[in-house]
Amino acid sequence: MMMRAPNSDQIPLKKGTWSPEEDHKLIAYINRYGIWNWTEMPKAAGLSRSGKSCRLRWMNYLRPNIKRGNFTEKEEETIIRLHEMLGNRWSAIAARLPGRTDNEIKNYWHTRLRKISKKNNVVHATNKLPDNQTINFQTERSNTSETDHVSFSAGAPEEKSISGSSSGISKSSKQTTAAAANSSSNYTNVVIKDIHKSLQATLEVDTGLPELPGEVKILRGQPLSTEDLEILENCYAMDTELMWLEGSIYPDAVQNDSGSDFWMNF
DNA sequence: AATGGTGTCAACCGCCCTCCG
DNA sequence: CCGGAGGGCGGTTGACACCAT
């Protein structure tokens, strides 16, 4: 299938790691206008990113209630069990782990659990429920009203534990890998939560409304107004703790004092 | 201290599905 | 019914950090 030209205006789209100011712009825009069209939104939000890139960043890291950091042993067990039943259907697995994203689970599986699962295959086999026992669950898809109906033959993850499922990872190994992930996890855990709280309190916006008044719909396609930008600037500038945290997460971030970019002018 | 190997994870790519005109 | 556009999903990759030598 042919994909639409990603950038009809011939503006070079930025790729790679997202900067703090890009994160702020995206969060601020979505808090203000909600999610209406991933393709058009980046332009209106002042981002030189593809819609897909914005969507990925939002869904996997910026949206509220994302749980970061170490997976618990229970979560590990759930992932292994669900993977046995569902295969590489990461989104379906993620639907059973509140706050976890499909990307995170996929990474976690590839880097750690795959080995464990192979080791423990024999153990899992003895723990499987009889074939005639099935459970069903539905997972709501975020943007649509459709549901995923999944049926498989095994017990609910919470009801049975898999003996030795997480024993393949030593404590020291877990600590090492956790340390490796620390910098980014801290950012998404603490700072993004603060950004949301701070912005929402200041802007008094509604988010997640299924249907918006016509006035708001019109606003959605527009760039942030000067008034919005001033509010955001004041809100952000006043939050010294947030500034400190961001500095620690983005040690290499350049604080631009050119005056052209309010996001970085402290 | 330098260097090569390895692990981790954020982000991109491309295919597929659904929706809508 | 058909085709295009948008969005979702899984596979893959490149950058980076850590560790061992």
C-alpha cells in the first residue's frame, strides 16, 4: 500500500530522540485541544514531527498514567503467561497490564523474558489448565469503540502463579538493568506527571471528552494562541522544582536564551 | 585509562485494518 | 463497492550506557 507523502509542505521532519521542548509542546497542545488528527496536529502544535512520531511519543511515554520502571514479578509472570497464550500480540498483552505499553512489554520480552520463558518451558507445560477451561476478556481500544475479543484456554493470570517463572533473573541482573534504564524512566515517571498536573491546573482544560462543543472543535486545528503560550510560559517558569528535575533528566539540554523559544527560556 | 562487547530501550519502518466519502 | 487516509501494530534498528578485559 502506498503511504501518503508524510510532509506535503516540504519541511524536513525531525527524527530521533524527542527533546524536552518538543515534549512540552505536544503535552501542552493535547491538554489544550485534545487528540483530533495525528497528521495535522504536529503542525498546529509547532512540531516538525510526523503524526506517527507524535502518536508514538504520546501513546508510549507522554500520556498520563504510564507506569515506568521495573516490572514486578507478578507482571513478569503475567507477560510470560499471556505470551504463551497470545504470542506476539503485544497490544493485547499490554491491555492486561495497566499502565504498561505494548512497546515497553515488547522490549522487556526481547531483552529478558524470552530467555526465561525458554528455560521454564517445561515448568509452564505442567501448569497449564485443561484444554476445556477457557477465559474471555475484552480490551477497549483507546480511540474507537471497538473491542478486542480474546479467548484462550488457560486460567486467569491472577489466579495461578507460575512456579519459578522469574527465577531466571538474578537480583543483581535486575538491578543492573534497572540502573541502565534509570535516566529515562525518571523523566517519564516524575517530570511528565508534574507537567500534566501543572499544565492542566493552569489551563483548566478538559481532556478525553468523547464529544466536544463546536467551538472547541474549531480551536483544535489552530496553533496555540499567544495567550496560551503566555500562560504556559508562566506556568512552566514558576515551577522551579520541575525545572530542576528536567535539568537532571536532560543534562545535555541547551537552555536557549535567544528569545525565540519560550519553552526553554527560564 | 582505553577499548571492545553486550544489553537496553526509544523510535522508526512498513504492513495491515478500519473508517469514511 | 471502492479507494484513500488515518491509525494501530509488530519487527527492527541505532544510540547509548554499562561492564569486562
